[in-house]
Amino acid sequence: MPARESLSSIYIPLRLAFGLVPIVAGLDKFFNLLTDWQKYLAPPVAKLLPVSPATFMMAAGVIEIVAGLVVLTVLTRLGAYIVMIWLILIAGNLILAGYYDVAVRDLVMALSAYTLGQVAALRGDQWLPVGSAQQSRAHVAAS
């Protein structure tokens, strides 16, 4: 069985989780149905912002939606690492805000997003689709 197919049982659930959850959380930054997201913004961070916390959360929501969409496209490997970095940044903010339990959860999720990136690499997913065409041409030229 090729590696690509044998890794599907890991890859598909991780891809769905790190594609759909950021999209849902990002959309909720506009509606606050799941929670009041502004309460998780650390006061020292809020003071440094050039915009209101509400505006910042909406911008964060857009970033999360885009990150989730990247994971769900042919850019899964890149998207996984973007989500990982985003979750680490969120965890740092949560530590400053005193939400240690949620910060630990987000760090575990960041590790899981890293795992998705590694599984995508094992499956042969490229960083960018353009890179795969260039690598194919280089491989053919080297043969």
C-alpha cells in the first residue's frame, strides 16, 4: 500500500479538524455565539493595539478563516504550519491573560497541527503547488 493511502486515516481527520475548526472559530469572532472572544485578549496586548479589541478580534477571525481554508486546499502542508504558529501565538496571549488551561490546550493543538504538516510531508504534499511542478521539471532534467 503506498504511503499516501496508508496515512489517510491520520491525514483526513487532522485536515478536517484544522481546516474546519479555525473557520468556525474565525466566523464566531464576528458573532460571539461560542464565547465572548475579547475576554481572552490579555490586557497588556490590548493596550498595545492600534485598534479596539473588537476590531482586533474580527481581524483575528479573518486570519483564522484564511488559515482554515489553506489547510483544506492543496496547500495543506503550508496551512498546517500556519495554524501551528497561530496557535502558539494565541497560547502566548492566553498565558499573559492568565488562562493557563486554555493555553495548554492550544499548545497541544499546535503540536497536532505540526503533526498534520509532518503527515502531509510523508504523503508527498509539497509546500506550494508551483514548487511541485518545478521539482518535477528538475527531476526530469536530472534523469
